[in-house]
Amino acid sequence: MMEISEMPLEEARSITRRRMVREYGENLLQRRKERGITMIELFERTGVTCKEIADVERGAADLTEDQKWRISKFLRRQKII
């Protein structure tokens, strides 16, 4: 397998972006579960739909910077259970 540093720039950027999207989704799921927050509650507090949340958590989609900011702001105010 070729190292990312050996790949053409565009291919390396694409792989890096997919990794970042996947890691963001994994982190979101972990933080949401730690705080006992359902997708419905997250939707009600942030306006990010349950489908968008589910897609992000499994690494299949990304959110806009605004959506990420709203989720981050909400999660920071929630206590870990």
C-alpha cells in the first residue's frame, strides 16, 4: 500500500478529508452517548436533522461549519453522565 506522502496531492487530500469526516462522526457519537443525548434531542436543540446526524456518525456525510458550530456549542453545555 502506498504511503499518503507518496500519493498525488489530490488523492491524498481526498483520503485525508474522508478520515477527518469519519473521525468527526465517531467523536460526535461518543460525545452524544456520554451525555445521554438522543438524535431527536440534538435535532431539537441544533436544527441538524436526525438523518444528517446519523449520516455523519457513520462517516457517510459531513456537516457545514455552521452545523458543527451549533452542535459543538450545545454539547459544551451538557454534562457527561
